[in-house]
Amino acid sequence: MSDATTTSHSDDQTALLESQVHELINLTEDDLYRTLGMQMKQAELAQENNPEALNAAIAKGAFDEPEGAEMGLGENLRAFGARWWGDIEPKLYDILCKDDNPQREQIMAQLPKSDNATTTSAAAVSSSSGSGSADKIAMALAPLLIGLLPFNLPIIASAGAAIAAKMIVASGLKTTCELWGESIEEREKVKANAEGAAAEPAS
């Protein structure tokens, strides 16, 4: 692939991500989890049964929404999306919250600043331009996420970035990082306890 073709593909993907973010950013958190769950479930099924459909969705940017009973998940679709959010969260934590991550400076340059220009605060991003701030944050995050996820499906990166942006706008970056850190630590404890119980010999 030539440099010109690579650049064209990158520009096309950036435009697609921006379009998706604009559509997703005004959804509720529940609807974003539902979108995430639906797209992840379709990607899993396609990977197992129809790789060509997965490749087509990746090229298009998303799967079409299924009709009917939503792949058998029904009301559990949101929970399925929230479970996958648990996989995205540590990647965002590494990008946004760890000082030694080289991508952090790039992202921080695009986040709204508080009056002292050193932190991102809830007050700074909850002004009348809050939705615009969320747009800007999500657009900065989506391209970084797309290569870190199990499926290079733009809609998944866009939905994950929109969830993160809403959290940052609502709470500020410092608090969001603390929440992510606590969530990751809690999941690690649950995982360690489950592994420990599985390793214990039956009495």
C-alpha cells in the first residue's frame, strides 16, 4: 500500500469516526452501552460464522442494527456492552491517566482546561459548551482506541470514546481516572478471588 493510499485510508477513517461520534455523543449512557453490546455481539458472531461479514462491517464502519430480538440478548444487551466497556476502560486509563504514556500529552492538548490551565475540571467542561467539549474529547480518543480493541470496528471505538468523554465532561479527568482506577482494581480482585477458588482442591 502506497503512502498516498495509506493517508487516504486514514483520512477516510478519521472522517467516519467523527461522523459516528457526532451521532453517538447525544445518546444516553444506557444507549451507548446498548450500541457497544450490539456491535460487539455481532462482531463475535461474524468472527465465528461469517468473517466476510465482519470485514464488510469494518470497512463500512459498523454493522446494521439487527431486527427482532437483538440476537437473543434482549434486555441483557446493555449488560453485555457494559462488560465490554470493562475491557476498554483499562486501555483508556493507560492512555489518559498514566504520566509515562507518550500519547497522554497529545490527548491532554485537546482537552478543555480549567482556569489554571493545568487540570481538566468538571466546572471547565460543564459550561454551555459542554456537548462540544465531549465531541472534541471523543474525537481525540476514538482513533487511539480503534487499534487497541479486539475488533477494529470504528463504531466500537466511537461508542467507547463517547462513554469516556461523557464521564470526563461530568466529573473531570482527575476524578474519572480515579473511578477507572478503582473499577480496574475491583475487577482484578474479583478475578484473583475466582482464580483462587478454582485452584482450591475439593474437600
